[in-house]
Amino acid sequence: MNFTNKIIWITGASSGIGKSLALELSKQNVQLILSSRNEIELNNVRNACKNPSKVKILPLDLENYKNLASKVNDALLLFGDIDILFNNGGIGQRSLVKDTLIEVDKRIMDINYFGTIALTKALLPHFIKKNNGYFVTITSVVGKIGTPLRSSYAASKHALHGFFDSLRAEVYENNIKIMLVCPGFIQTNVSVNALTGNGAPQNKMNSLTKNGLTSEYFAKLLLKAVKKEKQEVIIGGFKEKLGVYIKRFYPALLSIMIRKMKVT
């Protein structure tokens, strides 16, 4: 596939991976719908795109997942169609299980899981009706490997894998494609905005994130994978990819390695 003339919707588009995806896609003659909670930053991203006239802004909050059906209706009115949805919006976590309020666990699940699947379910009838569509969902390597300080974040990302693997089987005959994307450490504000045990943001970037792949490079690799219509892709450093391999074939060994690793 190619992206020419495609109508593409990106959540979490005001910064990080979403912003880099928007900027890269804007070079490829597409029409874009950009969503996040931050309307000011969304407008900044639109203005930075190659063809701002082909970019529309649709603010939304994934946490308010019961209201997302109306947002899908609004999105469809902008260009009359949607071809690809990048489920990219979400929030991180940096806290031990024993220190994390259950309200924080719930908020992470509301945003990362329920928000994502609510938006997907609301758009799904449109894809089924036109017998075509593409859901690209950004999860995480932590969606395959649970690590300390990320219990609910890992749970929310694991849940997305279960949901979209099931959906892929259900909509195969409708020519709807599903792709799960597992980033490793990427240079974004995910650790800065990550929730601590009491729900406050961490407000600092950890060294692993700081030394990860740039979001611009990640976006280029991701779009290559989307064109190839892969079902799942891991994009990150050697250690993250190795961890997924060890998890699959030597899970006991990985458990020992994770217990010994320094995680921040």
C-alpha cells in the first residue's frame, strides 16, 4: 500500500511519536486529522506540517471514552472518510505496585485501554461498511514484557494485544487490517508525563528514554512497516528486541534478568 490521498487520523498527535508521524505523513500527500487534549500544540503541529491546508484538528480526551462515538462522527465529517487510524494516545507510569493508588491504576486503564478500544469500536462500523480500513495501534515492548514500576501501564498494553489480536481474526473478511506496534525506548515525554503512585506526573526523563531512538527515526521505521502491512512490529534498540525473544523462548531466564536490571 501507499499513503497517497489517504485520510489518516492520529491520536496523541500533539507531541512525541504522534507529532513525528504527522510531520512525516504530511510529506506524502495525505489528509490528516490530528487529535489530543492539547489544542494549542495540535495547531503548532499542523502549522509545522508540509501542507497545513490538508490537516484538520479534532481535540479529544481518551479518558472520556464514553463520549468518543461523537468524536468519530465529527472526524468523518472533516474529510468525508477515514482510511487509517493510528491509536497512539496514552499515558505512562512510574511507581511500585505497593505505592500506587487504585484510582491511578484505573486512570491508566481508562486512557490506554478503554479510550483506545472505544475509539476503535466507534470507527469500526465505518470500516466494515466500506469493506476496508487499517487500525495501527501503538502498544509497547512492555505490552509483551512486564517490568518494575510499570505494572498498570504493562497491563493496559498487554490488554491491547489481546483485544486487537481478537479483532484481527473477526474482521479479516472485511478487509480490515490490524497492526500492533511495540516501541522500545523512544525519545519522547512519556517518562516526564508518566503517573506516579499518587497520580502526579513524574516530571523527569529517565536515562533509558533519553538515550532511545528519536521519535523522527521511529516514525520513519513505523511507516515502512505500515506499508508492508505487518501484523506486529517491534521498533527499538537491540536489548528491547532481545528481551522479547528471551521472553518467548526462555521466560525463566528473562524473569531473573528483569529482577536484576536497573529500571527507572
